[in-house]
Amino acid sequence: MFLPNSRYAKVATVTTTTSAGATVVALKLRHLTPAGGQPHTVHAGDRLDLYAQARSGDATQFWHMADANTALDSRTLVERPGVTITLPET
């Protein structure tokens, strides 16, 4: 269902029935474990995929930074220059 390097690749699913009687499959809630890392001040034009590429050699691993900062939408982490985010250990 998801690519092997997706943050959702190993998340369990549940099957449920809606009030209209349709059967749907949904992902279970992912519990985020606290992540250590280095603080980083966001600059204009920063992108998590570029951080991930520089740190791990794989730009698709940007979601680790979203998880380390408990962001559901990773784009929000770099929207405002001057904020501090955590760059997790690789």
C-alpha cells in the first residue's frame, strides 16, 4: 500500500464499517517516540528534503524530521524563517 521508505509502511491497519454500511480500511494511529537531535534555525528557502539528503543521503527520509518535531504536515516546519526545529540524529 505504501512505499517501503514511507513513514506509513509498517503502520498497522484496521477495518471498520461506516454508518452508511461501507467497509473501509484505515491506518492505526502512529505513536511518535521522543527523538533527540540538534536544534536548527530555519532560514528562508529551507526544505526538509534537502536536510534529509545532506544528512542521510536520501531525500525521501524527510519525514523523520517531521516526526522529530511532531508535525503532521512537514511543510509547516519550514514555513517561517527564524523558528527553531530539531534535526534528528541519523
